[in-house]
Amino acid sequence: MTARPTLGLCLCVAAGGAVGAVLRLGAGEWVPDGSGFPWTTFAINVSGSLLLALLPALAAVRRSPAWAAALGPGVLGGYTTLSACAEQGRALLADGDTALGAAYLVGTLGASWVAVLLATTLTRRRVPAEEPR
């Protein structure tokens, strides 16, 4: 059973989420999606998936629930965006661009999955096995 989050962990997630949301906004402003395939949101979600899967490789994350909360659901939760992906896919489909909409939605899922597999492969050799509790 998982323990209830403490106020401290909630604050870590909130602070990290603020940082992640600002990073997400900055990426969207620096390289706006434009028309057609939403490349910026796609890149944000795939890179966020990769980084989230790489977190166990960081010793600080393995040792500290506060760092795990701040970086995982906090920063990377605020950075990635399923809602924007879903809305952009819906808009492409509604505009009659079925092939592009389907490619975007399936491509985001597939590329994020590949990113997680890659990160898992990279960290498997570097992260020590968990000790039994």
C-alpha cells in the first residue's frame, strides 16, 4: 500500500509543476506548432516520456521521494501535455485531415513508447537493482 503524500511532497510536485509548465509554455512560444502536424507538442511529449523514463538513473531520485516527486509528476508532468495532444488530434480530425490526425495521435503514442523503451534499455545497465524491502 502506498502512503498518503505529505504536504512537503505535494509542495515539491507543485513547485516542479510550475517549472514544467513554464518550460512547456516557453517551448511553445520559441517554436510554435503552426499549421499541419503539431511538431512542438509532439517533441515535448516524446522528450518528456524519455526524460521521465530516465529519472530512475538519477541517484537523487532513487534516494529522495522529494526529488522524485518534484521531477517526475512535478516538472515532467507540467512539461508534457496529453490534453493539448488530444485537442490537436481532435482538431485535425474535425478539419477533415483524418490521415494527419491519425498519424499525429498514433505517432505520438508510438514515439513516446519507443522513447521509454530506449530509456529503459539505457538505464537498465546503470541503475542498481532495487533491494528487497
